[in-house]
Amino acid sequence: MSAKVPRPLLFEGQEQRLAALDSLARKLWLGGLAHSQGCLEPRLESLATLRREVVAGRLPPAEAWLWPPAPLAGALHEVITRLGLAGYCEGQQDLTDTVVLSIMFHLDFIVDYRDRGASESEAARMAIEAFALDWQERCGQIDELVDVFGMLPDDAKNTRWDQIRGLLSSSGWQEVLRIRRLIERLPDLVRIIRGLGRSRQSDQPDTANQATVEIMEEAIAQRPQGRTVRVPDMPGETRGIHRSGRIARMLPAEAMLLGHPRLRLVWHARRAERTLLTYEDDDRMEEIRLLQAPVMRPRPGPQLGKRAEMGPILVCVDTSGSMQGGAEAVAKAIVLEAMRTAQAQRRPCHVFAFGGPDELVELELGVDSGGIDRLTGFLGQAFRGGTDICGPLEKVIAKLEDQRWQLADLLIASDGEFGATAEIVARLNAIKQAAGLRVQGVLIGDRETVGLLEIADDIYPVRDWRRYGGSNADSPIHSHRLTAMYFPGALRTPENRRSTVSGNDASVAVRAGLHRGEPASVIAGDSAKETIKSLP
């Protein structure tokens, strides 16, 4: 076995001075090694300690800092405490590294300030003020991002912060802030969006998902119960002698009294008093009685399944001209909340913004600088054009064929002023039956339409949509279900399809002058028979 090779000691003393670099991020190495303030070893040790404590959400006391010097350390500690930077950086390593880089960046300008004629104290004050102003603005922007998205963007690093800062100062971002305040006024809509997806079962029952199973229920039933009953004086087993009035079973001694001229009167007296000595007979018989008792009885009944949730989200939002005003604001709020929900729960979210034919925009939304840019661009644009629902539905159907989106649910936000072709509706219904797709409609209008009723499984109405566009007017109708209430025959339901005949069959029956109830033999053919039944 070879001897252990000793460690080289030539550069160990020099390398020991840089041991603190092992606990620093690589991006902090250059600034920690080459800096105009302080000595190397205390600076690296202090940076490593500061980074470790700030990531944990706390700030070490100023007197424990080895770097920078005491006056600078105290002023810097006061600024970080006042801004609450330790709270922002808790668990955020990239943001913590950005804060540490910013500290080194501003303190490195002290020598430049002195070269311009500032005193030592003035140069230190200018560096601390520049750091405070920089992070006071940035903390306000972080608060806006967290308020809107519930979290910091995934790429909110120092290299991307200038790009995000430009987005936050745009007019589109002001529209985002306005829409965020609108979301707080629609809590039911937020709950619906968060319930989309079918990746995981929840504990909540699903009324739309029922199966017929045998349910055991308690009932009262009559159960037969047998018992043995003793019947006295019934011919059977002789058990002994007793007194009774039965002549057929009296003892011979009693019968001898009848032959005596005087004792026969005694016999008659005993018979009247039922004190004759007789054989004691009885018999036993089985008796069946019906008793009521609780039993468990199976019966067929519905069993609610568990509601699925936490899956991908597909959103079709109507951007036609009829959605201008308050309806446009609600539609934009739906897109923003879908993005917030998907990002907070790490779910994919895809938005189809549709207008007229060939007016379809697809948005893959995520909380990063690119996703925020796409969102602000969408929320800042005006809605116009016609309405074509078939194009986005074809895109949705193609999307559902992808394995990544097979457990997605679809949300359609529109005023319902559209109509899908029978082929598209049939394809969508086939996916519902085969894959369990759920289509949630959000009606941003006064009444549900045939087109929306045929597509959506459930419709959530936002009846006061005008108020979100600056108007205080109420809905002019008493219910949004006017179509289903007064025009149920307009829907392509299975019942309506079965009762509908073709134009040829109807014309044949009309030309023949037939009415409902007339004999089917007047016109040959099953289709004509059905035509007669459906004629008014």
C-alpha cells in the first residue's frame, strides 16, 4: 500500500486568506476581492456572514460587522432595517446577491466622490444616500410585483432588473394595477379560476361526477320468529292428576259415584264445582310470529365523486368590439387572475385571445420578464373586431391532444355573442366524454346565448359588468337565463335533436296535409312517421 501523499503547504497560508469565498456566490467574488474599502480578509468574512444572515431573513447587528468601518456599517444597517430588505430577501438567494452587490457597488464610489472634492464624511453620506434611493424605488416595485402576482418574477435578477423596471413604468403596467384592484371585487370568479384543472383529486364532492352504486340504508323488515307454546287440556301427554270439570278425563273412582243413589249427588256437585279428579293432559305446538326489526337494505343510488383540480389552464377570452367598456375590464381581470393562479401553483397557463376570423392571439403566460411584457401588452390593447369562436376552439382541441395539456380545463370569457358550428360542438362534446374535459363559461353580458349554452358545462354570470367600465347602470333584464327559460327548443340538446326532422321529411308531410295524430300509414317510411309525430 502506497504512503499517503502529504498536502502541499507552499500556498496554504495564502489560500487560507480566501477561505470565505467558498460561502459566497461566484458573482460576488470579483467585488469582494477588488474593492476600495477595507482589507481583504475582513471584507470577505463580513460579506459571507451578511449574505448568510440576510438569506435567513435577519440582519446581524452593526457592531458585529467586520466590514465596512463602524460609521459606514451603522448607517448601512439603519438603511437596510428601515427598508426591510432582510424581509424581502428571506429565502431569495438571487435577490440577496443583488443586495450585496449593490452594497459593494455604492461603497466603491466613495473614492470617486472624494476625488471630486467631497470630504470623507460627505462621500460616505452620498454613497449611503444613493444606496437608499436605489433600493427605496426597487422595494416599491417589488411590492407592486408581489401584490399583482403574489411572488417575484422568476428572473428578477440584477441583470434583468432594468428590463423589468422599464415594464413597471409603462402605461400597460398601470392598466395591470387597475385590473388587479378589480380582481378583489370578484371573489367568486377567483374561486372558479382556482378550481380549474384535473391533475389531482380534492376533498370536495363533484355534483357533475356521479356514479350509480349500491347504497346500504337502514329499513324496517318483518322477521319470522318461532317459539314452542304449551296448550293446556289438549289431548297429548298425560302429566298427572288435577281437579277439573272434564268428564271424559275423570278417574274411575269418580265414575263409581254415579252408580250410588246418594253419592251421585256428590258427583254432580263436584262436576258443577269443577273439582272432579281428572287426568292432566297438555300438548305443545310451534308458533311463528312476525317481528319488526331494523335491517340494512341495499338500493341503487348516486354516489358523488371527488372534484379534480390543480391542472393546466386554457383560457379563451373574447376581444371583439362588443366587449368594449366594463366587459373588457372583466375579461382582462380573468386573464390576470389565471396567470396569478397558474404561477402560484406552478401550473401551465395558455390564453387564446380571439376576435373575428383569423384574429387569434396566443399567449403563454408566466411570471418572468417575458411573461410580464406579454401580459402588459395584452392588457394595454383595446378590444375590437368581430367574433369567431370556432378558430380558438380548434386550437384548444389540438392543444388537448398534447400530453402536457390533457388534464387541462377550459375557461371561456365572453358576452356570448357567438355561435359554434355543429361539428365543433360535437368534437368538443366527444372530448368531454372521453377525457373528462370541463368547460367553464364566464358570461360578461346580460343574458346567456345559445352559442355559450351549447359549449359551456357551467356558466358564471357577471351581471354588473357595466360598473367596471365607469357606469352605475344595472342590467336591464331580470335574469340572465332568458334563452333557457323562453327558447329551450333552440338548443342542440339530445332531446331537441331526437324531435327534429329533416327539411325533406317536413315538406313531404306538409304537402300531404298531414297533422299530428294522423295514421302513419298515410305516408310510408319511418322518417315520415316521425315527421307526423313532430308536426304541430
